[in-house]
Amino acid sequence: MIIQPKTRGFICTTAHPEGCARQVERQVDYVRSQPSISGPKNVLVVGASTGYGLASRIVSSFGAGANTIGVYFDKAAEGSRTASAGWYNSAAFERLAENAGVKSFSIVGDAFSEAIKQQTIELIRSELGQVDLVVYSVASPRRTHPVTGETFSSVIKPIGPSYSNKTVNFHTAEVSIATIEPATEDEVRQTVAVMGGEDWQMWIDALSEAGVLSEGATTVAYSYIGPEITHAVYREGTIGRAKDDLEATAIRLREQLGATGGRAFVSVNKALVTQSSSAIPVVPLYISALYKVMKEKGSHEGCIEQMYRLFSTRLYGEGDTPVDSRGRIRVDDLEMQEDVQAEVAAIWEQLSTDNINELTDIAGYRREFFQLFGFETDDIDYEADTDPNVDIPNLR
Ligand code: NAD
């Protein structure tokens, strides 16, 4: 079939297999062009098919030569529906890993469930023995609790007063004011249950109890802080509460794993175009301004550059891993530099529909958004007949 992008709001409901494969190859090529990392040997990535999780998996395999297991929630093609982008990304990753002679396996299913944790444990036991790095990179709108059966939904809302700020419809480049009503207490509770640290803790407990986490293992999960303009809707809102919980979990896990020489970290990463971040009001407009400033300064990074830097200079760099006063790794350091933030703030003041193309990199944002789904990628013939049915090698 001819596969074209079909969007509904901030979601693209189609994905292009060859375009996704090309995007994965580009990330692999980047890592191969960098010095190799003396890092982990056997890695579990939970949330491994897109964004930061996929980049972590690529760095593990192609930067450190590690075997990997990726757990993710993606759909195969069915009838006239294409597979999801994460499916095509993972198929491409698995093929490249196989060619490179590193072991890799995929488990598709709900990482929040007990069944998927057990299936993963069995797979580690039979194929890898143990894992020495666990990356937790799940971003989800919902979670069903494995013990109580309650299904929680996460929301992106401020806590306290309602919040208004500029936002953009990145398809039309129209700037408007978004007003978001505050979350109820129950919405805060549910968002923390979905995006907080409980499931990460459950994974580490299950792996430890099963004896498949090696002594001295490392685990890392990802967080975000960002600038003042997004604080009310992000860091001080519902999602920020979940990130506080994730960061508190890192402290607990550090004590737990530290007893046998293990390590647990939260890494605060840069704001980037991913399927998750495009769903947050205000943030895509901020990212467009940020990209403009960082590209001009030559300090712009994407997921793969961020994760390569996390592994090579923080997690597996020389000496102790550098952390901030709260024990967090900061690879958002370049985003948060004073000069960068001052320039973004100056742009923000003036921003309107009339000047958005000139003041921000909204065109780059839109292009990257479509590239997440394999579109707008160089050297792909989008008029060509393409088979949407792609198998993932090593899918368990
Ligand atoms: P993403 O949407 O690109 O990736 C999410 C991954 O989670 C996908 O692989 C998806 O398949 C998987 N997933 C979702 N629900 C699942 C489930 N029930 N079971 C198994 N897998 C499931 O998201 P992302 O932006 O890469 O976010 C990853 C982490 O990085 C999040 O914690 C996010 O808050 C954090 N982070 C993101 C940004 C950003 O700007 N994008 C910045 C800093 C930190």
C-alpha cells in the first residue's frame, strides 16, 4: 500500500516501515561514528521502541556491544492499518543488532503487568543469565495496577490555580493561548500512579528476587525539569509530582542496590520531540524556540546524542558519575545554560503567529514530529507501494 501520514491532533495514526528503519539506521550510524563505550554487557530496556528508550538501546548495543532485551507496547500491522512506529523501529533495530552479532530480543506487551515481568525474567534467565543495566523509559497515558486492578489515567494539568500560556498547533503554526484548569487531587494521585516510580520499583524487586539482576547492577530512569515558562504545567503540575515520585524511588533504589555495589539514578534529559512530549500543551512551542537557539549555538542534541553522552560521560565515564545536589544526573545541562534560557525567554516574549517561522524552529519541530513516524525522511519514496507487514526478528 501507499503509506502517507494521517494525523489526529498530536497523534499520527500511520507509520512508514522504511522511513522508521532509516531513522534507526541514522541513530546507529551516529553511535558507530563515536568512540566505543566500556559499559554494560547485558541490558534490559523497558519502554524500548521510541524516544529515549530506543536511543538507550541503540547506545547499549552499538556503543557498548551489549546484548539487549527491549520491552515495549506496540502494534503489528493489521488489515489496512500500519504497525505503530515503535514496531517498525524495533524490527529495524533487531535486524541491525543481529547483523552486528549482538544478541537482542523483544517482548511486546504491557510492562505494568505481572505477566510481562515474569516473561522477561524467564527470557533473561534462558538467554542472558543476568542483566547489569536496567533502563526504565516508559511513557504511558494509562496503567492498570497489577495487584489492585485499578486503571489509572495520567493528565497534564497544573496544581493550584489554572494556568494560561502561549501554545502552538504545530501543524498550522498558529499560536494561541492555552488555559488549563487545575487538576483534582484524584487526578494527581492517578498521574503519579502512572508516571511515578512504583512500576520501576516493582521491576527492580522482581528482577532481584528472581536472581537475574547481577551484583553491582545499574538502573536509570528519565526525568525532566525545564524552564520557568513550563513549570506550572510540567514540573509543578501533575506530571512533575510523578517525576518527584520517580526521583524519590531512585533514592530508595540506590540504598537497596547500593548494599551490593549497585547504582540507581534518575537522569534529567533535554526537552525533545517525541510522541509523549508532543502531547503536552505549551511544550512544543518551547521546544521550537529552544531548537532555534541551540541549533544556532551548535549545542543542539537529539535523543541519540543525549543518550550517547549519558552513557559515555555519566553512567560509564571515568570516575564517579557526576550528579546534582539531589543526586540526579543532568544531561539537560546544555538546555538549561543561562544564555540559552535567556534567549528562549526573549523569543517567548515576542512570539505570535506572525513571527513564529522567523523566531523559532517550528519547521524543524514539525519535520521531526513526522520523522518519528518514518515520514519526511530523505531518500524514501513515499509514492512507492510498501508492505506494512514487517516481522520483528527475535520477538518472544
Ligand atoms: P516515548 O513516547 O517516545 O516512548 C515511550 C516508550 O514507552 C515506548 O517504547 C512505548 O512503547 C513504551 N510504553 C508505553 N506504555 C507501555 C506499556 N504499558 N508497556 C510497555 N511499554 C510501554 O517517550 P519519551 O519521550 O522517550 O519518554 C521516555 C521517558 O523520558 C519518560 O519518562 C519521559 O518523561 C522522559 N523524558 C522525556 C523528555 C522529552 O522531552 N521527550 C525529556 C526528559 C525526560
